[in-house]
Amino acid sequence: MSSLSPRYKSLGHYIRQHWRIENSQHYILDVVFKEDDSRIVLEGAIENLALFRRLILNMVKQCDCGAPSQRNKLKKASWCDDYRARVFFG
């Protein structure tokens, strides 16, 4: 992967850091929003929806509204106006 002579511990650390970032946000975006299955092809739309998905994900993470998972919080927010207001406005 690299022309550097790696120290095995530090190489393992860098690999774990990369996957920690991948798993912490991108995995959640794919599971909750099915981002990898998106068929959007317009360049501006891709960035705009990615921005809104991350914004909504951060709101859901900060909300302590009783639902056990972020996916369940989003489902409940899509069904119930009062719950959606609690998620978005605190």
C-alpha cells in the first residue's frame, strides 16, 4: 500500500483509524438512509442531499427522545408531527 517502511503497530493504528471513521458515519448513513443505494445522478443534488442527511443525522443523535436507535427515531419522526418537532427543535 505504501513505499514507506511501516512500523507494524503504527500501520495497524492508521488502518484502524481509517475504518473507525468509515464505520462511525458512513456506515450509519448507509444503514439509516440507504445512501449507497441512492440513484441520484445530478451533481448538485448529490451534495445537497448528503448535507441534509448529515444534518438530520446529527439532530437525531443529539435528541434524547426515547427511541432506541437512530433509524427508529427517524421512522417515528416521519409518522408523528409532535415527535418530529421534538427531534428538530429540542
